Amino acid sequence: MEDLFQKLKRKSRKSSSTSSEVDNRPSEYKRSKLDLSEEDCGIDEVHSLLEMAEDVLPKLDIVLKKLEAMETKLDNLGCHVKKVDAKVNALTTKVETLEATTRNAMKSIE
């Protein structure tokens, strides 16, 4: 949290140009000057957004834990489905073999 506030703090910058130099940058690259009330409003908005984010984080942690639990259950279910599928395939093979043997036996009896 402290790191976040450090990032939001304004850095003090020294001007490398003198007042006699001309700024040749296009106007869209020049920094617009805000008056103090607009800047304070922005800081208040940032702080309120940070507080909202702090309120949401515990809820997101709960959701994440529930999703992780559900993922584990789905993984287990997938393993069970694979086992059942393998058993069904094995039984299908046995039934086909039994049917073929029964047909051969019926043909030899006739």
C-alpha cells in the first residue's frame, strides 16, 4: 500500500531549460497547467478510488478461493469421467466379443 502512495506522489522536477529558451514541442506534448483546485479534486478522486479498491480486495480474494475450489472439483470430475469412459470402452469391447462368439456358436449349432 505504501508503494502505491509513493507512486502517486508528485516528483519534484527541476527545469533544465532557461526562460530564454523556446519550447519547440507541439502543443499536444506540452503539459497543461492545472489550477490547485482541479489538482486537489484529482487527488481526492484517486484516494476515493483507492479506498474502493481496498474494500473490493477481500471480496475478490473470496471469489478467487471459491474459483480455485471449483477448479479442483472440476479436475477431479474430469478424472472420474476419463475412468468411466475407459471402463465403458472396455465393456463395449467385451460385449462385441461376446456377440461375435455367440453368432459363431449359433452358426456352428445350425
